[in-house]
Amino acid sequence: MNIEPIGVVHSPIAEPTDEGWGQVIAEICLQEWLAPALQGLEQFSHAIIVYYLHQSPFDPQQPLVRRPRGLDDMPPLGLFAQRSRHRPNPIGVTAVEIVAVRGNVLAVKGLDAIDGTPVLDIKPYYPAYDRVEAPRTPAWVDELMAGYF
């Protein structure tokens, strides 16, 4: 398998954080030759960004079951039941609001990726594909996500 980044995130956030992402405006700077691939994306309000969590090394010696963010009031969970950045394949996926499209730059709001993060793909948000009606999540998710976005 060979996956190459299509661009990089330019964000005012330089270090990983667990809150406050909702108001962050970041720019995804694509490789110049990919600028035409953004044509039409400005017609959408949201996009899904797929990115490589380049500063999140996975240590297979660490437990695969742990408390989200290490918080004592969270239940022990397998890492695939979490959205943690510490994963065997450190791939991030976030739905973002599109702010602007300019040349090879996509400005977005709410991308929880730090400055310098490699971007792997951009997909328009299609409610028919991406929205789930009445999803079920455990109560602890609301607690954990308070203040994140």
C-alpha cells in the first residue's frame, strides 16, 4: 500500500489538545497540481477530511483497553471504541465546515488537526452517505466531548 499526502494543514494550533476545536479556522494547502480538484467543493457547506496523525506514535506494548483521555470518570474501553489519536494506523477523520476555497487552499472550521498534519483525502459531506439518523452512543460520550468542539 502506498498513500501519499495531498496537502498539509496550516493551523494556529501547534500541539495536540482535547478541547476548543470548534472555532478553529485552519487551511489545507494542497499540492499545486491538485488545485483543480477543489472545483465545485465551494458549493458544499461541509467536507470530510482524512488525515495522518503524524505526531501520534502507536506503542503496541501499551494496553489496548484504557480510559478515554486517561480520565478516571470514564469507563475502560478498547481503543476501537474510542476516537483516540493513539491507533495502530493513526488516521484521523473529521467533518468540517467549509469557510472558503481559494486556488489550492481549502479553509475550514472545526478541523481537529495540528499545524503540519498531512492530509490524505477530502470528501464532500453527503448526508445520504455520512449522516446516521438517531445513532446510539453511550452516555459517557457526551461527557467526554463537552468543550471539544
